[in-house]
Amino acid sequence: MDKFTIQKMMEFTLGDSVLEISYIIASVLFIMGLKMLSHPDSARRGNLLAAFGMGLAIVATMAFHTKDGEPIGNHLLILVAIAIGTVVGWLIAVKVKMTAMPQLVSLFNGMGGAAAALISLMEFPHIEASLVERTGLVNGHVLAILLGLLIGSVSFAGSMVAFLKLDSRLGDVKAPWIRYVNLVLLVGLLLSVAGIMIFGQNPEAASGFVYLMFAVALIYGVLFVMPIGGADMPVVISLLNSFTGVAAAMGGFLYNNQAMLTGGILVGSAGTILTILMCNAMNRSLVNVIVGAFGGQAAGGSDVGGSIKEISLSDSAVLLSYSQKVVIVPGYGLAVAQAQHLCHDLDKILEDKGVEVRYAIHPVAGRMPGHMNVLLAEADVSYDKLIEMDDINPDLPNTDVLIVIGANDVVNPAAEDDPSSPIYGMPIIKARDAKNVIVMKRGMGKGYAAIENNLFFADRTRMLFGDAKETLQKLLAEIKSL
């Protein structure tokens, strides 16, 4: 054991012990909170539990953290910043519409990435001189700073582009050269990390290169997300979320902070697992998603033949009222119309008539992971009624009526029938297997994949055109009059 290690051990005080124990407790609360998020019945308690853990970590840090034997002296500034962030975050969360929830997730995720990047920028010039004397810049401390800067910057810039695209302020850019530029930038950034560590003499001399790396990482983050289309946005949001978690974990390594490390690892691993699951749900690799094989691309499969058959409100009401099993397939159009409460009213009135009503949930329906689950939970739809795609598909042949509200690509049979289709191979909700299909749409617009939906031309399908909210209101009135 060298002299440096012995000195550090002697400096460990009672306050440090309390701080470390607080971080461990906070880490346990994070883990418990994340576990409780797996079910809607316990999700709210899980959020509160994790929030309490974060609050404990902050209070303990302010009370017991020291540097060079001196306690933190800027408590007032910290409290003011916490107060401002709390008020702003609360107001945004309360006022945000459900259709804008994906944008909010992207915005908050980007702020996490920005925080991690700024921490790295501030800490790099202040690397301990004793550490530099012993190892130069080739050490884990410097690596954590540079990786936190790189990953956090990419997460921030990419999340901001995702926010603008989800908010329809920015379109897709499908220039083929972007992927090659991205590859060059990525290799250059990785080489920069190695170069700064190996050839950098000290933090002051290498600071200019660090800021240059920061700028290039921001550019890479923008170009990374720019070509990816709307259909792949749920995967991208999940991936960027995992980036932010990894960047936060780098901060945990940097400060030897167990709470920050645990939180970052949980976010990073959860985001990575979710990204993999969503890619599997689309039957595509992550590389394929990033390259942007069909997201927002105007690619098309074979021509669709047949004619559209419409159904009236009165006929729809009779068909639904005298059914035994009804399945509702929600999509982003339901969120746009803000019709989730009316949708729940429909399932309640049908259940009063003895009809079994369930919801078929596709993993990538909507604009973010779990978007449909959150949307329907807001309308107090029982979680037991939300059935995942793989579980409900086998029962669809026994379903009397399947109603598609605002969904498109996730029910398109071309994914199974047409090898030339850009969505071929993507698992779908097999809506065409139901005995009758009613599709609620404003018009014959195409989905994110920009291809025609074969389901609309099927013999068992009837189209009920109009705004989802207005149509559901009229449909409810018709059903009540029977």
C-alpha cells in the first residue's frame, strides 16, 4: 500500500461514512423504484421512492461532502437551482399534452446528457496535480471525464434533434453521405479520446483539444439522429436514454459517487435492454435502425389491389353492441385526437352490454416506448385490459370486431406477405385475422413507413372515416340509443 493510499484512508472521517451510507441507501431506493415501475399499480410509488432516494443523496452531499477538508460553501446557489428546476419541471409536466409526451421525454433526456457533458468540461482542467504527476493523463479518472463528455454531448444534441422532429419542426434528411460522415466523426472522436490521454502533457495543454472534441461530438449527435425517420423514433429515444445513463455513470466513477453510479447504470442498462427488445419487436438490427432503412423513407412495396369499403356509424354501433369479443388497436392518431377518454367510455358501455373488450398493444406504437400504455393509463383503462401483441394475436381469429384507431404500420399485412415491402419481417398485430375489422381514420393517408396498408382493402375491413374524437362521440351516442 503506497503513501498516497494511506493518506487518503486517514482523511476518511465520520461524515464521509455517513455520506457513503446515504449513497448506498439512495442506490437501493433507485433499484426498488425501478422495480416498482414495471407495473402501473406500483409505478407512482416507485417514482416517489426513487425521488426520495435522489433527495436523500442531495441532502447528504450538501451536509457531509468535503473537498480538501472544506465543506461545500455554496448551499444557497444549490438550493436556488433546485427550486428553479423543480418549479419549471413541475409546470412543464403538468401542462404537457399527452401527444407531446415523447417530446418531453426527449427534452428531459437531453438535459441529462448536457449535465454530464458540462460536468466533464468543468472537471477536466481541475484534475489533481498529484494524479497527473504519477500517471499523466493515462488513467481511469481522465477516461471517465472524456467518455462522459463524448457520450453526454451526443445524447444532448441527438435528443434535441429528436425533440424537433417529434414536434414536426424538423424533417428527415435522407442524404446518403451522412452515414459516411458519421462514421468518420465517430472514429475521429474515439481516436481523440485515445490521443488526448496518450499524448496530452497536462490538463491545461489539452483543454483546447477537449473543447474541440466537445464541438465535434455535438455535430455528430445532430447528424446521428437527423436521417432517422419517425417510425424509428421510439428506438432512438430509448437508445439516447441509455447514452445519458452511461454518461451519468461516468460521473459516478469520476466522483466515486455510488448513488450517481447506480442511477447511471440503471438508466443505461434499462435503456439498452429496451432498445434491444424494440429492435426485436421490429425484426431489425440496431444498425439497420440507425442507418434508417424505412423510417420516414418513401419506399414502397408492391401495388395494392381491391377497393375500400366504408361502414356507417349506425352499422358500426349494431356490430359492436351484438359482439361477444371486441379488440381495440390504439395508435398515435388516438393520441393526436386526444380521444383516449372516449375510447375508455366505449369499452365501458360495451362491457355494460356484456361485450368483452381488450386493447392490443404493439411495442412500437406511438412516438416513444410505452406511449400507448401511458396514453390509456391516463384515461384510467385497467392495465389488465392492455394485452401485448404476442399474447393477443392467437386469439384474434375468435374476435368478433377489431377496431383500429389511429394505427397504421403496426397492423399492415405487408409485413408478412410482401418481401419487397420495407417493413417486411416486422412483427405486427394480425388484425386481418379478426372476423370483422373497423378502421377509424381521417383519410387514406399512409403511415410512417410511407407505404399503402393492405389491411384497408381486405374483404373483412370497413373504413369509418373522420376525426377519432368526433367519430367516437357519435358512435357512443349511437350505441346508447340501441
